Amino acid sequence: MDPEDRTRVRDAPRSATGREWEVFVREDADGALQHVGSVTAGDADAAHDRASDLFGWTARDVWLCPADETRRYTAHTLGEPAGGESA
């Protein structure tokens, strides 16, 4: 797939109750970081606590990125199944 096929996903707050954080984990020293989800928290320390409870209990590393500083690009319409097939 060519990068030109991707469009930027609209930037909009995803939570009205706090800051959203994207969570990445690495299971072992040789593994790649994997995006596992997001959490809502007021600061990085609280986000780490929440992410560790939800996603990081087996992870070697937990990385957090403020969602409002993350840019998403996609080649499909959000809510559409992967591959573009109709539901």
C-alpha cells in the first residue's frame, strides 16, 4: 500500500474526563513495541499506573504517548472492517 493512499484521521478529543494516552508495550528485550490500547488519566504517572493494570502486567517495558500529540493516518474509513469489506 502506498503512503499516498492514507489520509489523516481527524484530531478530536476522545475523552471529556481527562487526557488520553496511547499505550505501547514490549514483552521481552528482543521484541518490538506493540500498541495495545489507550487509557485516560490526568498525567503520565497516573496513565502508567492505569496502563500497567490493564496491559502491562507481563510487559518488560511500557511506553506512553499523549494521544493529542499522536497523529493517525489510515487507508480505510474508521468503523469499516479491515480490508474494506462491508459488514
